[in-house]
Amino acid sequence: MKVIVTGGAGYIGSVVAALLIEAGHEVIVLDNLSEGHQYSVPKSARFIKADVRDFANVISKEDKIDAVLHFAALISAGESVTSPEKYWKNNTVGSLELLEALRKLDIKKLIFSSTAAVYGNPKNIPISEEEAKNPTNPYGMTKLAVDMAITSECYAYGLAATSLRYFNVAGAYKKFGEGHNHETHIIPLAIEAAEQGNEFTIFGEDYPTKDGTCVRDYIHVYDLARAHLLALEKLEPSKHKIYNLGNGNGYSNHQVIETVEKVTGKHLITKVGARRPGDPAILVASSKLAKKELDWKPEKPELETMVGDALAFYRTIRQ
Ligand SMILES: NC(=O)c1ccc[n+]([C@@H]2O[C@H](COP(=O)([O-])OP(=O)(O)OC[C@H]3O[C@@H](n4cnc5c(N)ncnc54)[C@H](O)[C@@H]3O)[C@@H](O)[C@H]2O)c1
């Protein structure tokens, strides 16, 4: 297939672009480089530096695109609380512009990066796709709004779409890894603190969990990326499918810190700070549906493997 990966200069998009190329697809990366890096775009992908809101101006029917994998978004839940309009404009308006362009250009296949943040504070753990959607921050709201817009486009004109709701993505694949400019994710932050001998802040130790810190479900970026290729093959006209992607194992922040110390061989100096606004206590996925319908099975479910791969990326590429 000839595919466009929006946000393909970012962390997850670059890994998916690399796997798509390895599987024989022709890949175009479209990214405005607001957060991504040109060095993250796989060498054999064509690169278009553009905003997703300009999709219809830079892509034409003659490009004969079969499918779009839409990763381009701003991703910091905390920043979305203080600058919500930035998130609504970029993530929701951007995606609406993209949906309009897809219809105009007759591109009928879409994979969308949704998130566990759409569930907010869930009643049931593990979280299935049936769980109530009550996002606790604007980031999650913008993604839920796009999911709803996609459902209506599928109904309106036969778009074939899948939303993948990622839990916490970690690790690296070959030379592609997590290199956010404003990093908010615990594993790269803890690795950097351990390697540099800096103090590391734990956001809240008074959550109703086994050790008082937040519990999250970590998924290796390679396993996550493989799910995109499977989903692409199983798209069906007029259907909007939605799958949660995680491993079903919850790790507390303390457990993540212990794993980072073990893998780096370095002691992490920690201090306890205030909770971050909008951070739910526990997010653990049920990925039963993805396993059944996409025939997806994680190959790298161990947290130690994810931290090891993230550390290798940090030491060789990121530092
Ligand atoms: N990283 C995670 O743990 C996680 C979890 C759940 C969902 N997601 C979703 O996965 C997707 C990718 O996340 P990531 O961690 O790779 O983030 P990232 O910041 O590394 O990548 C996002 C990319 O999108 C680009 N971008 C942003 N807005 C754009 C726009 N308007 N036009 C063109 N390009 C634009 C950025 O420059 C960047 O390269 C996002 O949609 C995010 O919401 C990520």
C-alpha cells in the first residue's frame, strides 16, 4: 500500500513508519516538526514538512494514497490543562481538517492514535473498550472528540477506520525511540535522571494504590507498532473499530523506578512532589478484543525489556 504517516517524525509514528517500510509499503511521512525530529524519519520514506491542517494543499488525488495513519498530535495531558485551546486546535481541528481532506481526496482507509486518557478514572480494571468515557483532561477530550468524528465519517461515506487506544508506550526499535523535547513520560525521565545523577520527582504518593504511586500499563513500542500493521489489513468499509492496546499488567511508579535502577545499574535520587492535575490512579488495559480480532500478541511484554531498549536508545541516539 501507499500510505501517509502523519506525525511520523515523532516517537511512535517513526517506529510504525519503519515497520511499514520493512513490510514493503511505500511510506510518506507528513510532520510539521513542532515536536518531532527530521532524524527520526526513516531514510526510505518521503518526507513532507507540513501541518496536518494543510493536508489537502500538499496531497492530491494523483498521489494515489491508499491509507493514512494519523499520529500527529500534541500529547502532554498536563499542558492541555493549562493551554486547552492549543490542544483543541491542533488535535481536534487538525483531525477534522484531515477527515475532510480524506473525503475530498477519496482516501478511504484510516488508522488513528487514540489513548487510554479517554477513559479518565475508570470504574473497572482492566479497562475494556466498553468502559465509560470520562476524560479528566483536555488532551483526552480532544482525542475522544476525534474518535466520535471518525465514527460519523464512517457512517456518512464508507470510510474504513480503526482507533487504537494506547496505554503507556515505552521502549525503542532499532534507532527509533522516545525523544520528546518536553518529556513528561516516566521511563525516559527516570533514565535521564539516573544517567545524569539528577533528582527525580515522583508526582504524588497518596493515591489509593498498593504503594501510593500511580499504576500504569506499559506496552513496548514495537508491539504497539505491529498492531497498526495488523489493523491496516483488517479495515472494513463503513466500520469504525476501536481497540485498547496494553499488556494487562500494572506497574506502580516505584516499580518503574526499581526497574530503571536495576537496568541502568545506578541509584536514582527521588523526591515526592504534588500530584499532576488530571492523573488517574490506575490505568490497566484489557486488550482481549485486539488479541481476538487483530490476532495480535505482544512479543515484548516485560517492563525490563522496555527499559533496556529505552536505555540503549538514550545512550546511543538521544544523549
Ligand atoms: N506516547 C504515548 O505513550 C502515547 C499514549 C497514548 C496515545 N499516544 C498518541 O500517539 C501519537 C504519537 O505520540 P508520540 O508519543 O509519538 O508523540 P510525538 O510528539 O513524539 O509525535 C507526534 C508528532 O506529531 C507531530 N505533530 C504534532 N502536531 C502536528 C500537526 N498539527 N501537523 C503535523 N505534525 C504534527 C509532531 O511534530 C511530532 O513529530 C499521538 O497522537 C498521541 O496522542 C501516545
